[in-house]
Amino acid sequence: MKLIHKISLTLGTLGLVCLLAGCSQGQSEDKSIETIKAKKTLVLGTSADYAPFEFPIIKNGQKEFAGYDILVAKELAKSLGVSLKVDNIEFSSLISELQNKKCDVVLAGLTPTPQRKKVISFSQNYCTYNFKNVLLVQKKDANRYNTAASLANQSVGVQQSTTQEDIANKQLKASHIIPESLVTGLATELSHGKLAGIVVENTIANDYLKLHPGQYAIAKVPLKTPAEGNTFAVGVRKQDRALLKKINQKLTEMKKSGKLEQLLKQALETQAKYSK
Ligand code: ARG
């Protein structure tokens, strides 16, 4: 009895030691923060076709990227003591570019869907309100598309690889769902009448309504937004656990202090200023 007791005690201690060693080894393998500090830069992957979250501006003759996601990323870079570099990548390539280490983080109005969570990690949400999805149409068609069936024989545009593409495919009876790489391109095609409508998040739709008065309208066709689809979060590589932890700490701090709301306001002001 005594011997058995001794053996199990020893095994237990051994197990604990291994567990501790294993844990600390796992942690020390994660050099995500050190790597960023060594290159003195946090590389942000984004798709700058998404005002007020990310959009290009010309400032003092130079092209720059502005918007809420850029401002939040700047704060994250600051908290790591490094500067921010923006890499403007097509939305559909963002996740693979993150996995291929072309960028360190993705902030692109990126929704943390269950499928994406299988391949990358997500921070807590940093969106200060919930989204809905809507069909943006030309003003003259404001009362034309009230049901999914009313879109039969029509073409509806969506940004490729987005949650909107999924929603349009599942919920609209349009005969053609047309995926394209840029939201800005979709809006142009809508204004030229090449598309009957485009599925976008309501913040983006409201932005087009505000900036182009009299040109667009939100159709009455009801669209359901899945619960996980109404927000966005920072995407990081699965293995970059230390970086993820740091980002979550900073986001919590910015939520508590009201900084996130202030940054969204600032992004809207910048957009108003540069879209004149
Ligand atoms: N929230 C949607 C998604 O994650 C659309 C995001 C589009 N973002 C952009 N920068 N174009 O699929």
C-alpha cells in the first residue's frame, strides 16, 4: 500500500512538473510580441474600400489610409511601442495573407464567424454597436424590391468572401449573385444600373446615402443577420497567443475609457473632411 502510494505521489509530482514545463515551453515559443518589437512595426492588413472603417485619403499630396480600424490599429501599435504600417490587401486574401505572415493583424470590419475561427484567432469585439445587413438600391427602385421573390431575374452584387456573400446566397432569390473584390466597385456598378442592388452592412449603406443624397435607398426586402455576424474583431494568427492577449488588454482599456467611441467619431470627421 505504502509503495503504491509513493509511486502515485511521484507520478503525480512528475506529471505536475511536466505540465508546468510544457506550459512554460509553449509560452516561450510564442515570440509574437518580441518579433514585432524587433522590427519596430506592426503590419496591419486591411481592405481600404470600407468607409468609415478604412478608406484612402490624400493628405499633403500623399496617399494615406484613414478610418476607425486604422485608428484602433495605431493605438495597438502604440501600446506595443512600435509604429504602424498599413498593407492594403483585397478582402478575400486577408486571412491567407495573415497566415502567410504578410501582416501581423487584420482589422477590416472583419466578422468573427465560426468558419474563420477555425483558421485564425479573434480578439474581443471592438465594434461599439451591432450591425445589420441591408440591400442598397438606386433611389428610383426604393419601393421595387420588397421581398426576396421580387429580385428574381435580377443581379445582386456582394463583396467576395464576405458574410454578405453568404447572406445573399442563402436569403435572396436573385438569379445572379455577383461577387466582386471591392465594395467601392460594387457601388459604382449600382449607380450605373449594372446591378439591381448590393448587400452591405447598414453602416456602409448609410454612408453612401449620406455622401450621395438622392442617389441611393435601402430596399425593404428583409435580411436576417446571424448573431455572430453583427460585429467585428481583430484577426491574429492562432499561434500568436501573447499578441492576442496584449490586444485584448488594450481593447478592454479602450472600451472602458470611451476611447473606442471617440475614435469612431474621429474617423467620421476625417471622412467628412476628405470627401468634400
Ligand atoms: N463584415 C463583413 C465580413 O467580415 C464584411 C467586411 C468587409 N470589409 C472590408 N474592409 N471590405 O465578411
